[in-house]
Amino acid sequence: MAATTIANDINRLHNRTDYKKLLSDTTIANYFRNIKVFRVTA
């Protein structure tokens, strides 16, 4: 959810078919993979 009602009206999260569904183990693994691959180190 966004902080403003204007953003909520634009985004319309309630219209998404995957809204509030659990993420699969594969999706979480891919997120972690992307973080490792694309993170910027100082």
C-alpha cells in the first residue's frame, strides 16, 4: 500500500491477480540471487 490515496488510486493493487498471495520458494530464491548479483559494493 502506498502512503497516499492518490497513489493507491493509480496503482489499483486490488485489481492484481497476485495481490496478497504468498511468494514461492523459487521467487524468494530469485530475489536473493538478484540481490547478490546486482548489489553495488563500496
